[in-house]
Amino acid sequence: MNDPRTEAMHLVADLLKQAERKALSAEACLQMVEQVQFVPGLLKRVAHALSAQRSAASVEALLGLAPNIPGVVEGLYQAFAHGVTRKCIDGEDCVPMLALDFRRSRARTFEELLHRAHAAFTDRFEVLDVDGKLHYRVGLQAGRGTLAGRVSAVSHDLQWLHRSLGKLKGTRLWLNGWCFPSEGPFTVAHQVHLLRAWLGWASTQTHTRTA
């Protein structure tokens, strides 16, 4: 009878060699994450191999690993710092975007947070009714003018809002199509680095759009 651990070790080793030569497919990235669970001694090598890919496939795979594994958060940081976006259902790349959505809270500081979000984002501040409950969203994406200009205007407020709203349940950070809930495995402490990576990339997007 074949030993699942031995089979997994050989498969992961083979995929690690492939990753040194070329970008892995989405299937290969996910397969490597699934199989490395049988050989945890290779987790660090897998995380670093995926980190070097800087692709939508590698981001999906890295999100399947624990954020405390060396290389996981670093790999996500590098992906967002290079403008990697998620694939849409139709196979096209998602539009580069950042959004922060949150629900109404009874927290003492909530009204201050809400006021600052509205003041900083004005026309990009949305009020949503979800099943009779109020939710709010602010965001940035390519549009009229430059993304770099938009980021420059709200970067400080956005980072402050993210840190503050991250203490409340139901807050979600969206980066290029991926969602990071405040209660998820990638905590606000992890998200801060990913947010800064995206802002750093966006600050270099100086081409002008007319729509």
C-alpha cells in the first residue's frame, strides 16, 4: 500500500523544483498547499516558493496557509506591491481596487470613525442597506485622474480608519478582489502590511484616465 506521506513528499518536492523554473498553474499551487499538510516540514519551503511567484494563483494558495508560517505574509505583501489582482469568473483580471466596508456599531468611537470616513472619501463613501442593517464602504480604484493622486489624498486617513475599524466586528478589507475580514486568520496586524503594499504600488500609478 502506498504511503500518503511519501507520495505527498515526492509530489511537493517535484512542484518545488518546477517553481524554480517557471510560474506554477493555479492547480499546481493549490495542489502543493493541499499535499504539504502531510509533510509539514516542507511548509516553509512551499511558502517561500509561492511567495516568489507573485501571481493570482500563488495568492490564492498562500491564503490557504497559516499567516504565522514564514514567507506567507511576505509573499502576499510582494504580490500586492506588484499589483497582482484576482481572476474574475470570466477569467479576466479584476480591476485593481481597495475597499473597506464596515457595519454600524454601538462602539463609543463609531460616530467619530464614520465622520472621518465621510469627510475623507466624500463621493466614494457609500451607505448600504443589507437586510435592513446599515453598512458603509469606502474605496479606491482606477478612474478619472490618476490613482496615485487619489491615494495621496486619502492615504493617511485610510490607514487610520483601517486600524480603528479593524477593532470592530464585521469590518472587511478588500484588496484587488481578495477579502480580509477582521475576524479572519489574517488579522489587522497582518493586514496593515498588505494595505501598505497596495498603497505603495498605487502611488506609482501616475498614468491619467479620463473615465
